[in-house]
Amino acid sequence: MSLRQKDELDAFLSSIPDFQIDDRIGVLFSRLPASRDVKPHEYDAKLSFWTPTLQKYTERLQQFRVTVSSLQRDFTVRGLVPTVFPGLLHALCDRGAALRVSELQRLALANKVPSIGGWLWSNLVSKPVSYSWKSLLGFGSSAGTLSDDAEEFVLLAPLRKVTDQLYRELCLQCVHATDSVISLSVVERALEKQHSISTKDLFLPVFQLAIDGKAKLIEFENGDRGIKICRPGEGSITEVTEDDRSLLRLKHALDRQQKQLDFIGARIKTLMLKIHALLKENRRSHARRLLQQKKTLDGFVEKREMALHNLQQVLDAIDHAHTQAEILTAYEAGAQSLRSATAAVSLDQVDKVWDELEEVMDDQHALDDALTATLQVDAVDDSILEHELEALIRDQVAATTLPPAVAVSPTASPISTAAAAAAPAAASTASSKKESEEDRAMADLEKSFASLMSLPTPPSHEVTSPTPVPLSDY
């Protein structure tokens, strides 16, 4: 166990309140009843406590494989060694919460695709070889049965959680048609983004993908391994073809070339550091030999980069070909769908519907014109209207232009005076209250002037202007 895992374990054990009570910890660490029928309450209580506890323990330490001995070592508290785990792990297996690693491997390999026929298939399943999937899970070539304390188990709930995250990450990388075939190096990089899983546990999520039907395992005789996942949108994973295996070989070649470039690049950096150190010590001859080695490695880098470029071009061409095939398939499906959609429509039917539509639109326009027409009333003679309008205009002008004091002509007759007095009275019916009062006052004033006009006219006296005197007389 690493130092980080040790710190995580101490913090995890300290966070469990039941481990701080002596009576409680004694009950939890005691042996699980052999059957639920013996002590059902104690049996259920221990399973209810230990099932989520072990799941949190697995997720926190990123340690998916557990054994009886490893659990007893990690959960030893204040010198108390738990004896509950032998029966607990088997009970979890019976309930489907845990699975033996050997059983997980067997179920996954049932979906594995052989590379060179039935002979290799039977050997890979029946014989653990050094480069097989079994060896990566810890089953080496040495025979022998595992003891109960050393038998490995995996808790399925944390494993499925990591498996789902891995599958989502791999699906995000499936941009091209060839991205469904994935080398294990890509899987390892995807897991390292969120989980610090050891190389030994790396294949547990891969095996779970195969069991869930989301991936198929592929292995070659030289030990190269990979998977083919079910792409997003596909109902189920398709069978692995020879093209898929060839594509996986190409991707493995790309990975190897990249690893070689990284290794040579690290060697070049180391040589440059040594060359600078030798030059500081004035050891020119030794530095020259190292510089020659660097030049040789630079040539290797150039060749590897050219090979990597060529391999990448081949992979891009394959991606382009698959994309063109998908586009052609989409065109064919679209053409078939369009043909089916337009099969029930003919030109005669379109013309008929269009004529009916134009007829309906004409009726609609006629209805709109009828509803928006101006209503007609009884006609009135225009001369009568003009005469009445002119009278109203005269009354309005007279009301607005009449001065406060009206000078009555001496020659005005009583009849004209009476008519003048009647005019303000007629206009008062259309004016405001203030204007009516002014008109009445004006009428009274005009009556007064009319009475004065009835008196006899006085004789007129003609006044002559004096004759101007010339200035010379002065």
C-alpha cells in the first residue's frame, strides 16, 4: 500500500463513528452467522453496515480487488482483527453485490474474439499464458489453487460506477468511424483522467464492459490487446471483423512509434545535459563522442517521425473512406425516405389542390371586401348642407370679431337695429355661458342707442376754417 493510500485509509477509519465505540466494534467485527435463518437480525444488520462501508473503502482507496487478508489488515482497529470478512464476502457474492475475480474473468472471456482460430481460443481460455488477459489479472503460469484468505473479490457497485464513466469517456472520443476500435493504451489514458487505478486493476472495468455487452475483447498472438466498443446510437455492438483487427494493428503500430519517439527524445535530452556538463569540465573529446550519439539519435527521430506521419495518413485515409461510406448510406436512406413520402402525391393532384386553394382565396377576398365596405346612409341635398354650413360660419365669425362697444350708425333704422339685436340672441344658443351674458348686455346697449336715434336730428352748424395770414404781414 502506498503512502497516499495509507493516509486515505487512516482518514476513512477515523470517519466511522461505530469504530469509536468498543461494544459496537466488537459486534461488527464478530463472525457472520453461517445462515440468515440462524440469526436474521444480526445477519441483516451486519450486511447493512458492511456493504456501504466496503463500497466507500473501495472508492476512496481506488482498490477494486479485495481479499479476506487485505481487509483484515486494513480494518484492524486498536489491535482488534475483524473475523467477519470470510463469511461476509461469500454472502455478498450470493446477493450479487460482489463477484470473484476469476468468475469476472470467465464471463468476460466468453465474449473474447480469437485472433488465429479455435486453437488459440481454447488455449487462451484453458491455459493461462504470460501475455493473455489472465496474466494481466494476476494469474501467472504457476499452477495452484488459491486459499480462501487469498481469493480475490471485486465489489460490483464501485466497479460499475467506474465502468460507466470509462464508457462515457470512450464514447466522447468516438468521432470517426474507426474510433470504435481502441487499443488498451487509450483505455488506460481515459481511466487516468479521473481514477488512479493500478495496471493490475486496469482490466477490471474493461472486463465489466464486455460482460455488459458494451465491448468485445480482441487479442493477437504477439500479446497486443484492444477492445471494440458499441458506438453511441448503435443498438448493440457489432461483431469484430478482419478489418477491425487490421485497424487495431495499425493503431498499435502508431502507439509503438510514438513511444519510441518519446524514448529517443528523453535520451537526447539526457545526452545534451551530459554534453553541457563535460564542456564545463573542459572534456571536449568525451563531449564530442556524446554529440555524435546525439546526431545519430536525431537521424532516428527523423525516420520515426516520417514513419509516424505515413501511418497517420493511412489511418486518416481509412477514416475518410468510412466517412464516405456513411455519407453514401445516409444519401440512400434519405432518397428512399423521400421516395416513400412522395409516392402518394401526383402532379394532377397538386394542380387540383392548387385550383381549389385559389378558389377559396378568391372567396375569402370577396368576403373581406364585403365586411370592410362603408355603410351608406340616406342622401341629403348638397345645396342645403352648403347653405347651413355658410350660416354657421357667419355666426362664428360674427361672434369672434364683434368689438366690446358697437358704434351705431345714425342712419340705422329700427328694423336693422332689431335685426342686429336678434343676431346675437340667435348665436347665443351655440356659445358658452359667458358669451351669452355678453350678448345680452350688447343687446340692451343697442336698444338704448335705438331710442336715442328716435329723437329729432339737431341742425348742423358749418364751421369755416380761418384764412391764413401771410408771414410778410408780420
